[in-house]
Amino acid sequence: MLAEHGDHAEAPVPVAIETSRGLLVACLRATGRKVFAINPMAVARYRDRYTVSRKKSDHGDAVVLANILRTDLAAHRPLPADSELGQAIAVLARAQQDAVWDRTQAHNKLRSHLREYYPAFLHAFAGARDGIMRPDARGILAAAPTPTLAAKLTKSQLAALLRRAGRQRGIQAEAARLQQALRGEQMRQLPLVEDAMGTQTVALLRALDAAAVNADVLADATEQAFNQHPDAEIITSFAGLGRLTGARVLAEIGDDRSRFADPRTLKAYAGAAPITRASGKSHVVLHRRIKNQRLATAGYLWAFAALTASPGARAHYDRRRAAGGRHAAALRNLNNRLLGCLYHCLQTGQRYDEATAFPTAQTEPLAAAA
């Protein structure tokens, strides 16, 4: 069909489509043509230019998409020409992030369910890191999904469950503590109801176990692919950016150097740059809500980790807080600064340098004031 309308290898016809993924998009990109992914909301706004009756059809949408490129081609950007490895990292990093969200959802469901009939178990692991997501907690819950079964566990049985979960130190003391916590007084459901809720717990626990395994396996695969990328060393040279978070950042910004014309476009894409709304005498500066949510999440984690890994980042954050900014706003501003440094380092092939990113002349007065 494209060939019938003048398409040839020297000047392929550009294509506008409302999605950026899928087999059709991959095949169109393989031909070397420019593919423009137009946001469906933007398409709806363009549709109002041609009709006021709000009618909609596939043919009409195709005409609208074609006219978008005919009239406003310069206002839209084609899909970036990321490398094959970069696209593979994007698939793995996004899948790992989805697995983490699934794990969190499964954990919340299980925790909410345990509150209904098994509060002693939640109390037993309330002060432990990761709580009931710990391997030993999940192992004990699988062996004793009801308070009745938990009260029958002996110290030797608890110690064996702890060893099976991978614990190596303080096993006897921990077993004694857990036995006392699980046998403590608590409100109970009726016996048959308690058994039924225990059966439901086992089902929820299987979902949590599967989500935890998926997140770990995908994390390993993501880091292995990320280590093969030439930009990995530059990205991980930044304070607060580990292999996994760095892979998430690379997955969203890609490795096409021409994708972002300047640092401001990258900051706006990540939601770190503010947005201005001005009309007459009204002038309001707000934080950006339309953004890449995955990149914004990775940027928040990056900026938060940089507070302890970079003295300059900490001083920058403290300065924003002292000026009256809230915690989230200060982290966004810090992420804005770090993204500008990342853009420069990727364009020039340089590694991150603390003294260049946060000059001593700016951090010394803040350290003295603190």
C-alpha cells in the first residue's frame, strides 16, 4: 500500500500511529522510515479541527493522523533510533519494575488479609526489615497459616524453618522470640472461619512468592544486559545510581543521542522541570504532571539515594529546604540538576565528577551554616 503511494527506500513515507510499541511499529521502524507516536489525547484535540459533531471512525482517525504530519510535522518527534541492546534493556527494566509493583500489591493484599485474623504474625515481624516479605517470614507462614497451627510450632521446628529460609546467625534466640510472639494472646476468628482464611492465606502467599521470584530473576537479567551497554559506566558513575536504577534510567531515555535537543527537554520528559502557566497578569509555576512516570520514579529514587552518597547533592537539597521548599519539591529540583549533568556526560562521554557538578564554592557556605 505504501509502495503504491510513492514509497521508496530513498525517501520512505513517514507514519503516524497512536502507539509506540507492538509488532507493527517494530516492522515499520525496521524499514528505516520515521514513525511518529502521537498521543491519543493530542489526536482527539486535532479531531476537533475537522468536525464539531464529535463523530469518530477508523477512517477519520487515519485522516487526522495523516494531516498531523502534513501540517505539524516539525512539532512532533519521531521514535528514537535506540540500539537493539538499548531496546532489550528497556524491555527488561520495565518488566522488572512491573514485577516490583506486582510484588508490592501481593504483599499489601496478604498483609491486609492477615490483619483480619492473624495479628500476632504481623506483630512478630513488625520490627524486621522487609517485614512479612522476608524469606523466613514467608516460610513460617507457609508452615503455619493459622494461629492454631502457629501455637503448635516448637522451637526446634521454628529453628529448622529459619535455617531453611537461609538464616545463619542467632537462630535459637530468634526461634524463642517467634514462639513467644506466636503463642501470645490475640483475638481469634471462629475455628472454621479461621481455617478458611488460612487457606486463602496460602493462595495469597503463593502469589507473593511468585512475584518475589519474578522480581529477583528480572533484576539479575536487567543488570546483566545493562553491564554490556557502553553507557553503563557513565551512568553508574553518578552518586546514588546503582546498576538496577541506572538500567531503569537508560531504559527510559534510550541511547539515541539526538533524542533530546538539550538538557531542558530531558528534564521536562522526566517531570523534573517546572511548568509555567501565564496569561495576562497571572503567572503560576507548578510541577509537571504530564511526564514519563517510570523515569520520574527512577529519578526520585536516584535523588533520594544521592543525599547520602554526594555531599554536593545533600547541600543542594538542604538549600532548597531552607528556602521553604518541601521534601518532594527539593528532590525534584535535585533530580533536575542531576539530569542536566547526566545529559552533559552522555553527550561528551565523560564520567561524573562531584567537584564539577557541585562546585566547592557553592557547598562550603552551606556546610558551615549547617
